[in-house]
Amino acid sequence: MATNPEYVDWIVDQLTDFADIQTKRLFGGRAVLKDNLNFGLIFEDELYLKADAQNVARFEAAGSEQFTYQKGDKLIYVSFWTVPETIIEDKEEFALWARDAFDAALRAKKPKRVKKPKSLK
């Protein structure tokens, strides 16, 4: 099942109080980005936001489900969790959840490697 473009547009519209959001294609769904940093996923008209040790309790308390996919005979768990529709509908509350997810993505971001200068011969 494909992700409905109208659902993607609705999510972006609901996030206007948070930031200027972009989306891009990602494995049959959409990545949700702020400042080129992926903090959300949309697959089959379900939104998932980034979670880590600092914000996962909010998702668990809301009854959210963790994003999973099958790889061979293994079920892979990814650090993105569903967002209840009641949260998405409340722009102010949704902005708080999005901010937490973006902060989790920032914490998870690996620092860029500094290239060593080439030695002179």
C-alpha cells in the first residue's frame, strides 16, 4: 500500500507551528525532515517520530507502536514510534512531540569525520 500524498500534505500542514518541514521519498514512504535532518517517517498513512531514551516514555504512555520491518527471518526494531492521531490533530501538542523527535534525531546524529590533511612529501 502506498502512502497517500494528501496524508503527507496534512502532516506537513499540521507541523507549520513547529518548523518549515520537508519530505522526501524513502523506501515506499516519506522521510520527514527539518534542516535536512530526518526526524519522522510516513509509511502507509502512519506517522512515526524519532524516539530515544529521553523521550520514548511519552510514546509508550500514549500506546504508540515501534516501527518494525522484516529482514530475512528477523524482525528489526527501529527508533521511530507511531503518533496517536489525537496528537497530530492538536497542532500545539503535535509541535511539542515533533520538537522532542527532532531533538532525539540531533542526539543520534553522528558527528562528521574530520579528514586528516594529506602529508607533504
